[in-house]
Amino acid sequence: MLCSAHALLNDAEEKQLRNQEVRMWLIELQDVIYQADDLVDRIDYEALRSKLEDDQSSSSSASKVLMKFMPPFLSTFDKTVKLDSMEILRKLKILVDKKDVLGLREGAQNKPWPRRLARLVEHADVYGRDAEKKIIVDQLLKDDVDSGSNISVISIVGMGGLGKTTLAQVVYEDDRVQKYFELKVWITVSDEFDIFRITKEIFEGVTTNKCGTENFDELRRKLKEALRGKKFLFVLDDVWNESYSLWDTLKSSFEFGANGSKILVTTRSTIVASTMATGKVHHLQTLLNEDSWQLFVKYAFENNFDQNSNKDLQALGRKIVEKCKGLPLAIKSLGGLLRCEQNPKKWEDILGSDTWEELYKKENSILPALWLSYRYLPPHLKQCFAYCSIFPQDYEFDREVLILLWMAEGFLPMDSKSKKMEEFGKEYLEDLLSRSFFQCSSKNASFLQMHDLMHDLAMYVSKYFCFNLDLSTDFIISPGTRHLSYKKGIYAINKFTGLYEAKSLRTILALPFQQCYMQNVVLYDLMLTAGSCLRVLGLNEFSMKELPDSIGNVKHLRYLDLSFTEIKKLPDAVCKLYYLQTLLLECCTRLATLPAKIGNLINMRYLCTPPCLKETPLIGNMTSLCKLSDFFFDKNIKSGMKQLQSLKNLCGTLHIYGLENVADCRDALEAELKNKMFVNKLILRWGINHATNNSKEREVLGQLEPHANLKELEIHNYKSATFPDWFGSNLLSNMIQ
């Protein structure tokens, strides 16, 4: 039945923008697919639970004989599965039967997918902005100020995707600008004009020190002193605030800067520009045709462009560029889509799609080029991209965490002989980067962002299933919502009442490093109501000291983040979360032990242990483990270092504590570190005050020979006068640190 529905998908995706009924049909189909996936997950969990528990506790002979002669019967679980299966089939049949009414055709040809593209370099080349750059740079370098203040504010205004931020970066990085200003700070403001945050980031950028105060008046005083007599340039990127009083309050902290200090603002709003600017307002225009073409050539042909060849593609390309109407982001997106594609028919498909005109007719609609880029994504990338709509606009998300979330949601293929799930995740991420769906953070290369327009696109394609809560929005959540995240702030309990209606939630994510508060009664209830489907539970920096026993109800959980909480104990019920892949306990400073049976979590792949852990329990059964932040060797653990033997997939950094507790050197050999070919950083640590035994320590270290692929090695509190033989040129020649 799912195959019958799938045959209609291509036609439905093409028609959904022109036909709201078709769009609702797609939403209903996705909802039923979620239900079917949840049902299969329940069956798989029950099979896994039965196998693990049968292996751990064998039944008595009498029980086995009795069961042999008992007649077969349907358990409550079996009956429930049967009823749910029938209901899902009923819904699918209704949807498939609607195809004639909606005019949907089976077997519509798939749109061609672009080849895998190389990652693009962000802002490597800028076309058609030389004149604007010169004007703005010249204005920045002027010392005279007409506003009566010693600080000028210059604004760049234009619609999203026009290249305001790109132009500001080119200006900011200009050699003359770099030499002219003593202090320079770039701030991404976005829609939340948080004066304290902006002031704090400017202070930290000016002083290169962390801000140690939460008192706003004291912070402003310190900033004024730091700016006294110095010429500065501040870039406030993507400003939405229209309140002059808020802007005036922020600007008052800058008044001690030297004459000629400047503030450069980028915004979509002319109201914002007129509110803030004292100098010239630059209204950024779309690119001219030839500049647009050069930009398209850069992305579509890269270094393989020959103006005397590919005449057909050039003609089609120029028409496609005209459709982009001079918008750089749209040009880059389509250029990346068509890169290395030599078939003119596929270029004609892009050019002839009626999606263009339909989208242009709608005010504030998604850019046709961006929509087409999404349409041409392979299905596995579509769901990964759409999922990212749970992040707020301008949010910087960690690459590694994003891959772990995708993995928890089932977006990544199960391990194959050639690749791990994490490797698939990295490939998917690079694919989306190369197509400009993501862009690298300007502050940290390991973090990513989505352009505003890309975020809008993600919201459009997922808005019935994804929800981001913040203090400024009313919490209206539908029963079909599957993914929820929320921003910082203290929430009243009535903000969460809608959660009880969303009984099929798969994601509850408190965004990292932003404090979130939820009354425990709400959390406990969620464990009961949403537990049947929940796969991701992120409680990073959550105001909590205990995890309820009802966590055991969340049987399908793959991702649990309790980092930076004050939790003191993990309930034993955690050990029944057999699907759990990721457990994050970073900076849980009050958590000293883990449940004894945590080794039951055989699907665990990423375990970040708390810093004050006294001993690592038996984890030898976690054979899928790829990341283990720390391993604590304790002489009272029977299997000792041998636990590491079966963890053949460990990669990244491995930190081994407590080597002074190794009684028999053969125990260290059983760790088989020499076979850990994916571990690139190894940290070996003896206790600070351990009794010195030079020969024994040398023997222990001798048995801990790492793989030759190792890049970094740290050895702490090693007191022997000599090193073992492996500590020589063969190993050290490959190391970088």
C-alpha cells in the first residue's frame, strides 16, 4: 500500500504549490508514514527486548515444558499491533483512492538528481559589488561626522538573499579598513535585539576577555572604558529591531570612542535603517545581468568553463539566470544544482518548470530557485534538511550533534560493510553544504548555520511536523507535531499544556547552552504521554536534579542529552532503553556513578561520561560504541581493561584514567589498543599521588601500544625513568602533536 502511495509522490510534490488540497494530501500521507514507522519500531523493540532478557535469564526446565504444551494465543501486544496495522492500512487506502479526485498520476517521472558536488567555498568570489564596496569603504575611512556625534552609523538595506552580509564581510576584511580601525567586532543580531547579549559580545570582542558580570550597568561602564579614545568599527548584521529607544540605549555605551568610529548595519527593513543610520543608507540592488552570469558560471561550471564550447548550455544558463532576477543566493543555489551536469534536457527541465511563475505570484513566497533546489534533492537529504527547521533562525548548530540527531531520527542508513552511520551523516552534511543549504559559521568552523531564506524554506516544507517554541510565540501545537525545540527563557506551565495533545512526539530538544526551565510535573507527564514514540530527548542545561523512573517508558529513545544538569543519579530504568545510541553526560558534576547494567545498551554508539565518574561499569557488550569520552579503570571491576577489547569501532579521542590500579600488566594488554585504528588521540593517565613503581609502570605502558594511525598522545603522571620500545620513531613519525 505504501508503494502505491509512493508512486504518486513525484506528481504530488510538483502540484502541491498550486493546489492546497494536494499539499494537505502530502501532509496526511507523511503523518500515516510516521505512524507506520512507529508501529514497526514497536515490533522491533519488543523482539530486541525479548532476546536480551531471554539471554540474561534462562527459564526453568519446567517452564519450558509447560510452554511447549500450551496452545498458541495472542498477547495484548499482538492484538494492539494487529489493530494498529489495520487502522494504518485503512488510512493509506483512503489516501490512495483520492488520486483521481486530486488528479495525481502514478509513475510520474522522477526529476533528475544532480551529481554529488564538491563543497563550495563561502564568499570566495563576489561579483558586481565593486562600486558599492568602494563607496562604503570610502565612507568608513572618513573622520568627519555630520551628525553631531563622533560615531557614524551606515546601513546596507535589501531583501533576503541579496548579499548584504557578503558585501559587509568584503568591506570588513578590506586591508584599508583593517588598518584604519583599532578595534573591530562583528555581531550577528538577528530578530532578537537583546541589548545585554549584544553589549556583552562587543565587550568580549573588544577586550578578548570573557565577560564576568551579569550586571548591565557595570557591563556598559566597562565597555565605555575599553572604548575610550579608540577608533572602532562594529558590524551589526541582520538587524530587525525598529525601536529607537532600544537602539539609543545600546548606542549610549559607545560614546567614548574616538572620532571617526563607525557602525555598519545590515538589515532587510528601511525602517530599521532610518532608525539607526546617521550616515548614508545604501539600498543594495540586484546584480546586473552580466554579473549574475559570471556568478552563475563560477558555481555551475567552476574551472571548466570555455565560452567557445557548451553553447547550448550557455544559452539555457543565461535564461535560467534571468529567472533568478539578480538574486545572488538564488543564482548560487541553481548554479550548484547544475554543476557538472552536461545534459541540456535537464537544464531545460529546470527552465521550463511552472513552479517559477506560481511562486512569483505569491507575496513573500519561497524563492523559486530555492524551492527547485529542494525539489531536486534526493529524498534522504530532504528529510535531513527539513528536520533542521526545529532550530531558530540564525542558530549555530554543531556538526557532530546534528549527525547524532539525524541518526536518532532514523535518517541515516544502518551500518554497511563499507560505511558507518556517522560516515553517511558526514556525507549528507557535506552534500547539503555543497548545495548551499547550510553555510559555515563565521565564528567556529565546526558549527553551521542556515541562511534566512533556507530556514524559511525548511519551515515551509516541515511546518506541520516541526515546531520551535520561544517566549514570544503562543504555543499552538497540533497532534501531528513530531519535532519540538525551544529557546532560552523561563516558561510558564501553560506554555507546555499543548504538549499533552502531541502524543506522537519524536523530538523534545532544549537547545544547547541556553538555559531552559520546565516544571518537573510537566517533564514526568511527558515521559508517560510522549514516551511511546520519543526518539530524541535533549535536556542540555535543564534545571533538574533527577531523572524520573518513567524514563523507562520512553522505549524508543535513541538520543538522551543531560549535559550541564545537576542530576545526581541515573535510574536503573535507563538500562532498558535498548535502542539508545547517544548518552551525553558532559559536565554533570554531581553524577559519580552509572547504573551497573548500563552495558545492556548494546546499540550505544556515543557515550560521554560525567567528569567525576569513579568507575566505568561493564560496557564490553557495547560493541557498536564509536565514541567513549573517558574510561575509568578500577581494580574492583572483574573484567578490567578487557572491556575495551571488544570495542573495535572506537574513534576520535580515548582517555584512560586510573592506570595505577592495574595489578597485572597482562590486563593492560587485553585492552588491545594496538587494534584501535580509528582512535586518533590517546590520553593515558596515572593518579597524581600514586606510589612509584618504575618497572611496573613501564611494563603497563608497554602493553598499551597504540595503533600507528595515532595523531596525538598525552601521558600524565608517568613516573618511570624510561619508555617502552614502541615509544619510538615508528609511532612518533605519524603524530602531529
